[in-house]
Amino acid sequence: MAVAGPAPAPLLRCRGSAPPWFASSSPFFSRRRARRSSPPPALSGCRRQNYSHSSDMEVRGSSTFKLGFYANLNVQNIAQEWLVESRRLFYLRTVNSVTNNIFKGTTPLRAENLQNELSEDRRGLNHPSLHNLREFISSKSIVNRHENTELVRHSMINHVQSVFPVSAVNNSVKQSMPRGPNVTLRDISNTEAVLELDDKVHDGDDKKVKKPVVKKWVSSLPPKASFSEESVKARKALAGIYNKVLVVDNIESARTIVQLLTTKYKNFIHACDTEVSNINVKEETPVGHGHVTCFSIYSANSNAQVADFGNGKTCIWVDVLDGGRDVLMEFAPFFEDPSIKKVWHNYSFDSHVIENHGIKVAGFHADTMHLARLWDSSRKTDGGYSLEGLTNDRRVMDAVLEDLPNAGKTSMKTIFGRKKVRKDGSEGKVISVDPVEKLQREDKELWICYSSLDSMSTLRLYESLKRKLETKEWIFDGCPRGTMYDFYEEYWRPFGAILVKMETEGMLVDRGYLSEIEKAAIAEREVAANKFRKWASKYCPDAKYMNVNSDTQIRQLLFGGIENRHKSGETWPLSKTFKVPNEETVDTEGKKTSKYRTIKLCSIVEDLKIDMFTPSGWPSVSGDALRSLAGKIPTEHIYTMDDCDEDSSGSEDPEQEIDENSSYGTAYEAFGGGKKGKEACHAIAALCEICSIDSLISNFILPLQGDHISCAEGRIHCSLNINTETGRLSARTPNLQNQPALEKDRYKIRQAFVAAPGNSLIVADYGQLELRILAHLTNCKSMLDAFKAGGDFHSRTAMNMYQHIRDAVDEKKVLLEWHPQPGQEKPPVPLLKDAFGAERRKAKMLNFSIAYGKTAVGLSRDWKVSVKEARDTLKLWYGDRKEVLAWQKRQKKLAHEKCEVYTLLGRSRRFPNLTQFGPGQRGHIERAAINAPVQGSAADVAMCAMLEIERDTRLKELGWRLLLQVHDEVILEGPSESAETAKAIVVECMSKPFYGTNILNVDLAVDAKCAKSWYAAK
């Protein structure tokens, strides 16, 4: 699959280019025509005008410069070029003034001919159009001064001081006035004649005269750089495919081929691939974007016998760009037939771009990207999952048949890329590739080979991966079930089809709401920025002009004078000047000021403690670093303390009383504590707010409003991919899975995701899925009992960890959980989560940290405690959960011995051999070996739930369809009148995702709500 990037701007011939007959060998420069004594009559419809530097023609009365013509030359052929040039010359707005000035003698114009004959081809010079044009032009016009059409192939120059410059390529013009005595003339052969007016030439009277002299020849428009040696070899190898490709570029041949594909070769497996233009794949979704320029089909049966379309042609290449959309539509019966098996590499993309032409693709058989991930999910740094990376890896490809070149797929850059040429003619470093449309038309044979190889490589890759997966045993929850290719057919093939349907559905977005919260976010950001500037300007006056987004300027204020951590003796300067935008546009005298101003920032505090540094050794001013300086200040309190004058410090201000949960950071003591310390913490917290707001604007609010990711109906169609090592889904263009946490969603971004009129959304979420998976995998009695008892799992964990909490529960001083009865407003005694909040928070963090394989060292950093204290807390957690510790040891052993671990459904994650790594990297792999089965199994459960929902016929009858999956959460849309019925079905499917049953030793808790928006359903 090749994708065209944005089309490059048209090239311009450099200034001074001219037709091919305008050469030094022309007789045009030798003979001088007599100057006419009277001006020609004015052309009708023209009027006299004054001229400026921007005019297409300019006349000055000075002796140094007489006349400059600006002409647009179309160099398609000689006759047409002169015709276009003539029309332009005589229909310019300013032609009257120019001709009058010429014949008054203020602008001497001389037409000269060079003595030698032209070497260029003169065919077409006596085109009838040239004679017809004469009828509409004044008898004394410039064209009619030439007695015969022989002179039509010459142009006019000003021999007094300069000539007129002309530059034109691809019907574009670049115009500039001539300066100085040198004149550059260029022709279509990309050759440049540099003519210099030489005043050292003497005439017969020993007088110096200026005559044009050819000084040198250089390349004006250097040809494209030649292909590299690697490209030449790759192109040669690729060209061997051409004789095996049948080109289809008309309706008749298309019908013949479709007849073969749907009858004789219907039971074959068909690998398909498209080449696409008009899409930027990095920013645009293929739903509604992109047009197919061509596609290829390569077919073979189960015995790897390829289809033969006559004369040894085994691959079909269809030209849609020049053959037309009708040729593509002829293949609709093939693409839409669900009984014809089709294999793709990145099925999602190809199916969407074909659907953009009105064809609904069916018969999905395999996606080689998914097969490759199922075989090895850890190729991120080992070749990746591109068709090029996979087919060139001999560990992946068993054998290459004679249809393919020795190597696998080669990238477009290698085949078609050339280095850009600098102005001096030398090759640059940047390699560029022409647009797909240009390659398909101008390098057609090789382009056919390149695009056909995609489908040929896809089929061979499918066959190779299928064989590998068929030799790999499938273990389902500890029980043999067949091969991993059986797993693919049962789970990942239908799952891949579901993802494409979900991408097509998309989610409706309220752009008006997004626009409003964007304004609110920008306003709040400005308030936070002004708060910090106002506070900092107390210590450094120029801080009121600073850029709050500049790490360097923030570091200058907070850490000026500090020594570099890595380079002893190197210190950050105490003060430094910066150039910042000048927002004051007019000064007191009414004159405009410059765009920038210089400010001086100095250190405003000494000995500010920081434990986070950049790799270069300077103190970090990242969001986390700033939060450690400010402390934990709730957002609602950041703006409560206004910066007050010192004389008001004695007054009591109730806003100065901060919530008891607030705890100030290290900046409090550094600024002297008290009011100054609080002001410092609040100001630095405002900086943190700026970081947070900027993140929400750039990552969520703005991308969701972009036209490049949304189609005409206002729905956003993100790309869903199985491209993580654990099997979790990821999303892009845009990343809808990267929504801010609900408690951090200050602008309620989820409120923008709405149902269509008359519809509702169902948002269903698993409760503590990963912990339930961990309880099942480890068969931990304590965890299983806690889930069976229900209630607050984290409170139960805290009770089991701490004896004093257990005693309080036994003595009924606190309640583990409370279910209010009618008439009861509050529990009779405090709840455990309220009375022992600190212990419960530690227990909650431990519950999830254990599942992610965190160690005492990592926990000590999170809690900011000693490693010993963190280790003691871990011992408390493992006290009644010894099964978890034993299971973790088994996972580490698997990683060491087999270099892979397994999920609930039997998918594996591979690891490199641990013996080749040091303790640090080995520990990282061991933690991944613990985490992968938990996260991967959670992904398995979510996938099975989606398959169960998709299989439910009642939901389809009611009109409900899946839109999105975000980790443990699924979102559906359907008619509002059946929302409650559909919600009950969704809960049943999710709680029993394995064909209507639950194979886990613990129940799967599902919380579901119906609402008009995503936010309201949370």
C-alpha cells in the first residue's frame, strides 16, 4: 500500500528563462532594426496608466534603465509559446504607455539578431495562428515590425543596459527586474547562458562599446539526482515482475478478469492491496479520505498454486487513475462477495478507501499484520510489522517462490526516492518521492511492479505465518485447544472485522460544545499565567513580560545560580536576558515599536530543593517537578489567595485558610514560610495548571475539532489497532482512548461525545477487571473471598494489611461498607475509607502496583518513603496473599526459560534471552513478565465481550451497534426507546463473555448506564 503525501508546489524555471530559439547562435542579436519614428496607434480598450514596481511592465525615464518586459512563456511547443507570449504582451493593461514611451525615444527598444543559424528544430514556426493574430493587432505593433515569421522564433532584448527577464516552468511565472550588467538566459534544456555586457570591446573608431559576451554555461535547473546504487539494484530486481503482471485499464478487460475471479478462481485465496492518493495518513483517517489510484490482486489455492490469467500472467494490476472509477466498480462483485476469501496487510485501511468509492468489502479472511502480531507481539524494535519489515525477515518468511524477487518488499523511498538537488547543482541529503499519481504515470512499468509486489508479498507472508501458527500449540486457560491459527480463526479474525465496523460507525461529536470549552480553557490559562507573572514580578520586575511556556525562563527564576549536577563548577547564571514578543504595539510618541523586547530575568530564590534533574544535569521544570515544589493544592484553591500588599498582611482573610488535605511543597520553606511561602506554592501551582490546560487543549479539545479527522456528518472515525504487546487496543487519528481521567476532566470533554437525535449511548464498564484476572490466574484465596463478599475491595485489602484496622472493624467502630436503608442519611459509625483513608489509599495503590509487577524501590519513589518502609508495606500485602507471590515467581521462571509468558486465552508475549542483560534490564523484563498475563488477559476478556455483543441477534434487531472500546469499557449507540432493554443485554454479554458463560473463578462485575452523552453515562 502506498500513500501519496501532499502534492509539492510546482517548480519554477529560474529568472531569465527563454524559448529555445533565444540562444547565442541566433541571428537576432546581429542585425539591428531601424527604430520607428512615430508611435503606433493606441490599442482599443486600453488606457494610459502610471506604473509601479509591482506592475507587469515597468518604464522608467532614467538613462540607466530603459525597459523591462515580464512575460509568461509556455514552453510546450514553439508556436504555442509565441502565441501565448504575444497575447500577454499586447493585452497587458499598460501597453499604451509603454509603446508611447518607446516611440518618444525615452525608452530605446532595439531588436537584434545573432549571426549564426539556429540549431533547434524549427518545425511549427509558421503556425496559422501566428498569421491570424496579426489581424487583431495594430500594424505598428511589436509583432508586425517583423517582416516574416522567421523572426517570430526570436525575442527582444534591451541592448542599452539590460534585457528583460523571463522565467516560466509548468505555466508558472517568477518575475523580477534586471539589475546590473549581467543577463542570464535559460532554455528548456536546463542550460544557462550567462551574458555579460563587455565594455572592453572596441569598434572601428577605437570607441568602447558594450556587447553581449557569453562568459560561461551552467545548469540553471539541475536535473533530478540520479538514483543511488541501492535504488538501481532494487529497481533492476523489481523490474523482473513486470512480465508476470496483467494490466487492466478498461472496462472490457475488467469484466473478463472479474468473471475469472468469481467463477474459476472463486475458491482461491486472494491477496489484495491498494495504492492511495489524497490522504495524509499521519493526520487523516481513511474513512472519507483517500482515493484509490490502482490496486492489485494475487491469487493462489490452498496448495500454493497461483492463478493463471493467460500468457504466464499471475498477478492483476488495475489502473483506476487513468482507467477511471468505472473500472474499479467492475470489481464490486468480487470485493462484495462474502464467500470469496481475501487477505490484506492492514485490512482496515484498504477496506475504508475502497468503501470511499461506494464498494462494501466483504469476505475478510486474514490480516497479515494481525497474524504477525499473534506470532510475535514484540517486534517493535526488531523489524516491526510493515510489509517490508516482515517479508525481508527470513525468520518470518519460510521460502520465497519464483514469482517474487530475492528480497521481499522494498520501500517506495528506495525504489523511487531521489536526493534533492541544491541550487549549486550538488546533491542534498533529503530524499524525496514524487506523488503517487506522478509515479503511476511517469514511471509506470516500475510502479506496476512495485504495487503488484505488495499483493504478491502479502499472500506469501500469509502462507508463511499460517504455517508457523499451525505449528504453535494453543493453550486456553491451561487446557490444549488446537493451534494458534485456530485461535486466529475463532477470535482475532472476527475481532478484526468488528474493529473495521466500529471505525466506520464513528462517534458523533458536538463541535459547538468543544469550541465553548476551548474558549474557557484559554481564558483560564491566561488567568493562571497572569497569576504567576504577577507574583514573580514582585521579585523580578521584568517577569511580568516573561513567557510562562519557556523552561529556560522558569529555570532562570527558580534556579539561577545553581550548580550543574553532572559538571562540577558549571553554574546557571544568576541573571540572563531574553528576547520576548512585545505586546505593546504603539509607544507614547505614536510610533510603532519593534516586534520583540529584551527582558532581564534574575534568580528570585536561593536553595530551592529539587530532586528531579534533566539529562544535562540542570534542575527539571517539568510538570511533576513543579508539583513537588508547589505541593498538593486542589485546583479550586489555587486561585483563592490573591497577591496582597504587605500592609494588608495583618488582616484576617478567610481565603488564606487552605483545605486540610492541602500540603505545601518545598517552595513553602524556600520562600520563608508563612504568607510568602503560601503565595509561592500557589503561584507555582498556577504554572502546573498551565501545563495541564495546555495538555487538554492540544491533546483533546483541538484535535477533536479538526476537519482532517471528522467526516461530513460530524462523526469522528478513529483507527483502532491491535498493536500493543499485551493485545490491548490502541487508537489514533484521533486517540479516543487517551481521554483524561474522569476526576481530571475539568472541562468535561466526554460531554462532547453525544448520541444522534433520537438515540442514546450505553456505556458499560468492568469493575476492577485486572484485579479479578489476577485473583483467577493466581487462585488467591484471600482475593477470591474478598471479591465474593463484594463491597469495597480496597477497604478489605487495608483491613487485611493492618491489624489496628481489623480490630476497629471487629469492634464495630468502623464499617467496611454501608448500604443505606430508607430514611437513613448517614452511617451509624464512620466508614473504613473515611476513618483510615491513608491506609486505604496505600492498599489501593498496592493492589494495582502488584498487578504491574512493581517492586519496593518503585513504591518508595511513588510514596516518597524509604525502600525499607516500602518493603515492609509489601510484606503486609503479601501476608495473606502468598499465592500471588508464588505465581509471580513462576512467571519470572517462564521468562527466563521459555522467553515468553501467556494470557488467559493462550496468546504469548515474547522476551529476549535474559542472560544477555544486566540486573536493571533484567528486572524490567521480569516486571513485564508479571504484567503481560494480567493486562493481556484483561484484553482477552474485553475482546470476548465485544464478540458476544456482536453475535447477539436481539441487539441487532433493536438497532444497537458498537462504537468504541476504551480499555475495560465499551460504548454502544441505538434507539432511545430500547435503551434499558439493550443495557440489560449488554451487561449479560459482558458478565458472561465466553459464549454465554464465565470461565473465571470470580464474577465479572459490570456497571452500565444509558445517557445522551459519554460524560453523563459515566
